[in-house]
Amino acid sequence: MHLTFDTWTQERYGPRSGRAHSPTAFTRGAVSMNDFARGLFVTCAGLWAGSGIFFSLVALPTLFMNMEPADAGRTAALLFPGYYAFGLGAGALLLAAVAILVARGGGRHWYGIALAVMLGLACHAYATTSVRPRMGELRGLPTGVEEFQRLHRVSVRLNAVVLIISFALLAGSAKLLDRR
């Protein structure tokens, strides 16, 4: 008998049952949209939380402990566009996953989750489009020190909100996704 990949997977994993039992299950349509959205949710929540935690608790402290403050600030300013773009992308995909789960009847609790994600995205977007550019204009100007420090505090608070939301979503994802 000629053994094809499809017959091999059926022999190994059993007949197609509508569940993801084989390496080709997704291409055959055996992975449901809900399963896809749930996986996307966990992945994006993890990436969003992880990028913020790494940047805030590893990258920035390392820069400021090992470099002169002015040099560390300039280096951090070079990293911020990538950090914010990555965060906005992860947050947007997370919102897309939530939208899929809402549309597919995932339950009323997903409306609250959607609002939390939108709040996090709004904070991230405001920091990206308003706070960070203005801080860049003020960096190094002797007359802008007070405004720079005020904007820095705003930026820290906005990022704290995003971290709290993304980490809470990640930490609660097992419970959230267990609800049918």
C-alpha cells in the first residue's frame, strides 16, 4: 500500500474528528476559529506583557546602571520607537482575538476584556504619538528640563497602565479561556 502523508497521519492520530490531532489539522480546517482566537489571545497577551516587562525591568535599568545618564537616555530614545510599535502591534492583534471571541459568542465577559485592551492601546498610542515625540524635542534642552520630567512621569504612568492590563490578561487567560 502506498502511504501518503494524509493516510500516515490518519493511522497515527486517528480519523479526522474536527479537532487538531495532526500536524496538518489547521490546513484541513480542523482547528476552529475559536481555538485560533484563543491561541492568538494568549500569544499576544504574553508578547505585550513580556515586551513591557523586559523593557521596563531589564533593558532600561541595564542602560542607566552602566552608562552616563545622558548617554543612557539617548540610547533608550533610540529603542522607544521599536518598543512602542511592537506593543501597538501586539495590542491590536490581542484586540482582534477578543473581537473574534466576542463575535463567536464567547460570553459577556469579553466585552469588559475588550474595553481593557482598548484602554491599554489608547495609553500606548498616546505615549507613542504625543508624549514620546514631545520628550524627543525637549531632550537636551536646558529650558525644557521641568517639562521633560513631567512628561517622563506621564509616560511611566501610561506604561504602568499597559503593563497592569497586559499582565492581568496574561495571568487570567487560563480562567478566561476556560469559559465557553
